[in-house]
Amino acid sequence: MIDKIIGFIGAGNMGSAMIGGIVHSELVTTSQIIASAHSAATLEKLQSTYSIETTLSNETVAERSDILFLAVKPNKFDEVIPQISSHVKSGCVIVSIAAGKTIAAIEDSFGKPVKLVRAMPNTPALVGEAMSALCVNQNVTPEELKEVQALFNSFGKSEVISESLMDAVIGVSGSSPAYVYMFIEAMADAAVADGMPRAQAYKFAAQSVYGSAKMVLETGKHPGELKDAVCSPAGTTIEAVAALEAGGFRNTVISAQRACSQKSRDMSAE
């Protein structure tokens, strides 16, 4: 258990997923979580779903929180940070999940020394399977980092990285669930074209992706080795692999992911 008040400013898809993951982990009680959003309807849904305290006031969340998540879009930082800066408690650890917002830029926005963690989770937090990256400024102590990482680990896995890798993280995990959903949808479409009912097709496709990912994580084997093990000589699988290669499958994935990372770099430079 963590004996801290956990605050969220912003409760959109990512903020809600993180809150849900933390609540389900029971690492803190629901009475230790407070969240704000600009929409009363959003807060009503959040309160009814997770039984946490909610408010329309960002300042109230800042005043109450020992660990404060800034879960708003990057373009809202110039509005939100000046609003809360004077209300943040002394010793509060601020956690930003905004793509393209560097530690230096966020520190400048606060205009005073702050304890800051820059993080990039992803939406599988809602089902306890997020992959998150964390980097910290010099004001965060090892014990504080341990508590923040425990929160992220409560809804998945996390790694502490150099900030120089954050753009790559956004490409490979922060945004990548969207690519995986597209892959599952395409697999299901093919199964439907071959006569399988739609709901059943999604189940077969999704479970296959889930199981394959688990094989990579739990066996420690190279993905190419696992792929080769499925490809029998003159078999069905190698025909599919050949068709994927003919369509530039791997090159397309690499190009798309690097475009995502470049967009993050461009946002950091703005």
C-alpha cells in the first residue's frame, strides 16, 4: 500500500485507464484518489465507476495531492500549469504523461523547482497490461521514484529510461496499441471473408496476438526464431509470411513507427 493522496488532472481515455488500473490493483484505496476534468459528465462517470473523489477544480487537486498526474493533452499545459503552479504542495511529485513535453520544458512552465517524473504509459493500463516508461529530474529521490513506479506497475510493467529514448518509447509502446488493433481488425476481416462470424473472428485474432506476445515475453526467444518454428516447409504459414513480405509488411511497420517517433520529436521542438 502507498500512504499518499494520488491526484489526476485530466480524466480522458489515458487518465481513466490509469485510474481504473490503480483502483483494481488495490495499491491505494479509492479514498486516496482525487481527479478533476473540465466536463461534469466525465467526472460523474468516473465517480460512479470507481467511487473516487472528483472535482471541477484543478487547483483543489493540486492542493490535495502528494503524487500529481498531469493527464491532459500537451496543448493544455500552457493553460493548466500556470493555473495550478502556486497550489502544488511542497514535496509533491508531479507526473507528466504528455507526449512531446520534455522535463526541461515542464520545469520552465512551473518556473520553480519541482519534483518531476516524465512518463509514457499506454491504454492497456485499463486491463492491467500497460507498458510504461519513466524518466525523472534531479529533484526526485530514489524512494519517490520507487513509489511512482509501483503505481505504474500496478497496471502493467514499467522501465526507467533515459529521456533521450522517450520519443522511441512513444512509437513502440505509447501509440502502438492503435497499430495492433488495426492488425487484429485486418486479421478478423480476412476470417470473415473466409466465412467466420465477426465476433468469433475478433476472438480468434485477438487471442492469437495475445498468446504470441506472451510467448515472446515468457520464452525469451527471438521473435524470428518463434516465427520460424511456425513455418513448416511448403506449408500454409510460410505462404502467409511471403505475402506479408511482398506487401512490405515489416518496412511499413518500421516506417509508421518512426513517423510516430518523429512527430514526438517535432512536438518537443515546438
